[in-house]
Amino acid sequence: MTMFTAHEVKLEVFEGPLDLLLYLIKKNDLNIRDIPISRITADYLAIVEVLKDLNLNAAGEFLVTAATLMQIKARALLPAPSSEAEEEMDPRANLVERLLEYQRYKEAAKHLEQKLQSHKDVHYRGAPLLADGDYTMEASLFDLLDAFREVLENLKPRVREIDSEDVPLEVKIKDILGYLADRPYATFKEILTRERTRRALISTFLAVLELIRLRQIVARQMESFGDIRVYRAEALPRELTVEYATAEAEPTPAAPLPDEPPPPTEG
């Protein structure tokens, strides 16, 4: 009996199929309005296969978009539509419009988030404290999935992988935190390539996602699609750490107890 299954990892940060398409378009430096559908479909299906391997509940909605891509690919092999009605039903044009609209929404949301929240409020041990002019970014889910896919594909095939129980998620989490305890950071691939079996690799990847969700680690890139560095997060934001240190140095005296009320007089 397995100790945990992949779908037990709650991924509030999980992004959708349009996010994946935009990620692949940006990574391959493509034009949204002129997507090479065969290439995008192949890359998209490779990531979807990873999602299926992870047994994540969210994989279903990605399969719906995968079917749309396959429909567009098949349609491209057919003769051009002969009527305006067929052109209006073109799934490719519909997908492009959805992507453009969603991209505008994402850019507006990102701009708003930058105004409302500053990353300077949280300190990560070992992570560089960046000046206003410096540029860094947190790795997206698809950056992590793409790197995981590469490691998974390069995993040396085993003659026979022992059919044993999965390692509990809590054990993998402690292992990752322990590995980060005595180093400023570790690359994401470094954490993954310590594993020697497909099952252990999947368990470690899910543990990384859970730690990110719990804000116990952060994954950063210094450039788009660059190497991913994983830092262990400090327990408290910097300003709270200062407040707690001050409070410990100068403890606040206990408030005096109020005078006890006089006993009631007997009537």
C-alpha cells in the first residue's frame, strides 16, 4: 500500500493550460498570431505526459486543450475552408484570441501585484538581497515541470525497479530541508538528480512543490528560463524578526493585576 499519492499535494499555485501555452510560446520565442502548431503540440504533450505521470487531478483540463491542439493540427492538413461559416469556426483563430486576451489579463494582474506587494518584505537565507535595479524572478510551475521532465528523461534506465512502497511525503520534505540547511542554495536539478529511481524522483518533485506552497522554500531564476536555484526560507519576515529580537532584549513587564473587589456585604 502506498504511503501517499500525488493528488494529496494541494497546489493552489497550479496554473492552467493557457499558462502552459504562453510559457512554451515565450520559451521558444514564438509569435502568438503565427504559432507553429506541430512544434507547440509536441512540446505541450510532453508536459502533459509529465502531469499524467504525477497523477495530478489538474491534468484533466490540460487534456481538453491537448485535444484542441490536435484538432488544429489535423485541420491544417485539410484543404482551406470554402465558406465564411467554416472560417468563423476555425479553432486556431479562437485559440489565438483566447491566448491574446489571457496574456493581457496576466500582464495587468502582474502590474497590479508589483504595485501592491514588495518582495523586500520576506528574507530567504542565502538568497541575495537585491537592489531596486537588480532583476530576479520566482520560477513558475512550468519552469519546474520542464526541468523535472528533462531530469526524468535523462534518468538512467534501471534493469528492474524494486516494487516498494512510496516514501512518505513528510520524509522527502525533511530530506530536502536538511539538504538546504548547510548550503546557501541548491539548484533544482541538483536536488532532483540525487534520486536514482523514477518513483523517488517523482516523490521529490512533489515534495518541492509542497514546500513552495507552504512557503518554506523559494525557487528563483536570475534570467528567463535560466537555471533554477532553491533557497530555504526564513521563518519570519525581516521586520518581524527585528521586532521579535527587540522584544526578547527588552521584555515588556507584566501588567499589574487589578485590585480584587471587596467581598459582598451580607444583607
